[in-house]
Amino acid sequence: MSSAVKRAPKGNGLLPAPMAKSIAMTSYGIALVGLVLGVAGFLTNRVHFGYSYLVGFLFAMTISAGSLFFVVILHLTKSGWSVAPRRALEWVSQGAAALLPLFIPLVLMAPQIWSGWMGANAAHDEIIRGKAGYLNTTFFYIRAGVFLLIWAGLAIWFYRNSREQDKTGDRSLSARSQAFAAPAAAMLALSITFAAFDWIMSLAPHWYSTIFGVYIFAGSIITALAVLALVVVRYRREGIGGDLLTVEHQHDVGKFLFGFTVFWAYIGFSQFILIWYANIPEETIFYKTRWEGGWHVVSLALLFGHFVLPFCLLLSRTGKRTPSILALGAGLIIVMHFVDIYWMVMPNFEKNFAFSWIDIAGFLAPVGVALAWISYSVLGDPAYPLKDPYIPEALKAENL
């Protein structure tokens, strides 16, 4: 560590005006294009668009919920090093508030998307009838409402506490967030798990995996960290955060990203090997479907793009501390997270892999709106906490 005395940056902590304007205009532009393409996709092929929209919604949901979960964990563990990075996660988590209106199109298209148990033929299926106590439309919508309200409520509550502390410097606000972090973590873990069961696993209602919720949870965390890594690299390049955001903090984010890369691969492999070993037709159908009709290319892309390449890029200390390498690994993980969700959802609609413009439309519509909402709601706020009591500890962060 340099012998120079490190000091927290002075000023209002706002992003440079040109940078904030550029981010806002880009977000609004993506939202506009997404909405236009979304309408066109809906009118062209409602069923195809419904599945593609679900992919985009899940992409926005997992990143928002993953960011929120990591904010909660940082409060729970009283992580002093994370003062500046935590604010970026708080910003991304605000996308959870946009999920409430974004779920409405899924309600309208639900009978076509979850036709396996909502459709008329489900009444004649003995297995589906056996699951009717859980898989019924009323309970499905109630659970969805509970999940969305939990995520939006927690995201807004933790962020308001953080912003209030910017104004007052009240240390009790940190204590309040830390005290509520444990029950919040439990609520998030359960809601993300059951949302995975409801919105993805029930697309093929005969198939089930008890580890599936953990797989979605792992994907949510790793992608939220990948977004954070890109933000940290950009902030450091622009000098935002000063000594609150040094190469040491970048290294910390890189270590978490590397660790969850391994965790995601471990959970994915655990699910696969258990199903492969048991060799039960009702279970193996999930992977069989994703190895035929050209889907094997996507499956292999996940193996190498979501694990092997990021693992190699982030393994070394140099990789974590070099902005270009960390950004490359993070960007690859974000792209592959979309591929992962697409791989889980779309084979339920199309047995043969065929990517089209409707998939782009379904992705951009919800993601664009979520980005626009985040830009509108937080870009005028400080990019890092101004009066957090852990600022002195954050200034001392060092990786030996």
C-alpha cells in the first residue's frame, strides 16, 4: 500500500454530468427500441414473443435480485471495504421496482407460456392434477405478487436508508440495515428459489430438480457481481470515488466474481451428474431436449463461455487487478447469463434452436424499461456513500 495518506473524496459524489447524460440517453434509447420491437414481436407471433419476453424479464429480475442479495450480505457481514461498490449494487437493485409493471405482460400471455399446466389438456394429466394444490393460477399469481413486492420493498428500503445517511450521517441507519439483513437474506433466498420453480421449472411441469433454485440463485449472484465489476472498472477509469475505489476494491470484486464462477459451475455440474447417474427418464428429458435440434451448441457454449474462459481469465491475481481482463471476464459472464436463461426457457417453445429478431425484441423490452427506470430513479444521487461510518475502513482496504 502506498505510504500516502488516503482520504475520502470530497464533493457531492455525483457522476460527471456528461457521463450521467450519456447513461440516461442510452437507457432511454434502449427502452424505446425495446418497446417498439416488443409490440412488433407480439403482433407477429404472440407465443414466441411470450417466451422471449420471459427470457428478458428473468434476465432483469436475476440481476436486480442478485444485486439486492449482495447488498444484504454486505450489511449482514459488516463489510467495511465495500462502501463504494455497495452503492453501485444498490443502484442496480432498484430495477426490482420496475419488475412489478413488467410482470403484467406475462400475466396476459401466461396461458400460452405455461400451457403445460395452465392449458386445457392439463386437466387430463394425472401428474399435473397431483400438483394442482401448488400449480394453480390463483396461487401462482399470489406467489408472484409476493415475490415482486418483497424484492421491490427491500430494494427501496435499503437504498433509502443509505441515502438518508448521506444527508444525516446517522450511524444508527447502518445498524438498522445490519439488523434487518438476516431476515432479508432469508426472504430473498426463499423468494428467488420459489420464483425459479414457478417461472422456469414449471414450463416443463413433469420435470423437477430440487437443486434448481440454487442454480438460479448462483446465476443471479454471479451476474450481479459481473455488472459490479464493469461499474468498478469504469468508475476507476473516470476517477469516481477516489481512494474509496482503488485497485484493492477492484481486486475484492474480482475475487468474489471468481468464487461465484466456480460456485455456479459446481451447482450446474451437481444437478447434471445426479440426473445423469440416476438415469430416470422423467429427469433426463431436461438435458436430452437441450442436446438435440442444435441445442448442443448452446450447451457447449455455456460450459466454455460461462465457466472455462472466465475461470482462466480471473484465476490469477493479475487478472483481477487488470481492468481490461476483469472487464472481459465480467462482460463474458453477463452475455452467457442471457444464454443460460435462453437455454433454460426456449427449448420449451422450440425443439430446434433458431434465434430470431423476436428473441431480441422480447429481451430488449423488459431490460430496456428496467434500465430506464434505474437511470431515472438514481442517476441524480451520489455514486458512493458520503457519510458511511465504514469509510475509514474502506480507505484501508488491501489485498496481500
